[in-house]
Amino acid sequence: MPFDDKSLQMDVYVDSDFMGIYGKELRTDPDNVKSQTGHVISLNGCPIIWGSKLQDSAPALSTMMAEYYALSSTMREVLPLCETIRVLADNLGLQQACNTDFKTTVWEDNNGCLHLANMDPGQHTPCSKFYDCKVHWFRAHLKSSQENENGKIKVLKIDTKEQLSDLFTKPLDAATFTYLREKLMGW
């Protein structure tokens, strides 16, 4: 998205590779069953933060759990960053644009994770009720379907083929890597 001094748009791409190194590493290594988390945070189309690491928590028991843990850990970076951008905009005299037009969208490709993230705080699915409470904390910051507030964060569906954070979670064939790199970096 080209820069427009009247609006700020943060796009966050989050993904996980469920037990991605299982069977490829030593079976005695406890990290062998952990999932890989990757994320990219862009501001007005320019990548500003990205990362890839093994999940800190206990091994995920499903793809949805791995994706939800990835989303929760990424939100630990997104929420303080949103506040930092608001403070900077205020100090640079852009507070009007930031307060009315600053939008944050988190792109998720896993339907189960997407459904769980968009539930009201305190709710869960039969498959997710045992997840640690430490991963549900961010839902109070998300925009619900009934709200029409600017500045709230929304989690939306993205096609797996368009998920930019795949670059950080799993080995890709050359064509897919080149396609995603071009979408992310422009080259």
C-alpha cells in the first residue's frame, strides 16, 4: 500500500508450522516436537518487524493450537507497537490521523484459530478449553463484529498461498519462496 499521510495501516501476518522438525532431528532432542512460529509486521506496506522461533510453550497438540499460540505470542509485539505508533503520531502532530484512521489487521490462514480468536473473551471451543489462559489474553483487544471502533485490531482470514509469514516457518519450493518474497519486499 503506498504511503498516505492521512492513514496508517498495520498488517500482521502470523503462521505456525505444526511440529515442523519432527522426524528430521534427533528423537532425543526435546525441541523436536515443538512448532515453529513466524510473523511479519508491516506499516503502510513496509515490513518493520519479522521473526521466526520455536514456540516456548509445551508442544502443541494440534495445528489450531500451534497457530493460536503463534497468534498470541505475536500479539505481545503488536499491542505495544500500536501504542508506540500512537504516541509517536501524537508527538509528530499526526494525532488526528492516527486516532481516526489507524487500522491494524492480523492475517491468519487457520480457520480454527481464526474462529477462536474472534470469540468473545471467556469463551472457548470444545477443542480449546484446555489451552493455557496465558494465550487468551489478547482477545479483549480485538474488534468484535458488533463494534465499529477505529483503532481496534481485527483478525481476518487470508488464503494459505498468500500467507507471507510462511517465509519464516517452513521450507518452501523456489517458486513459492520467490512469489512470497516479491509480495513482501517488492523484489
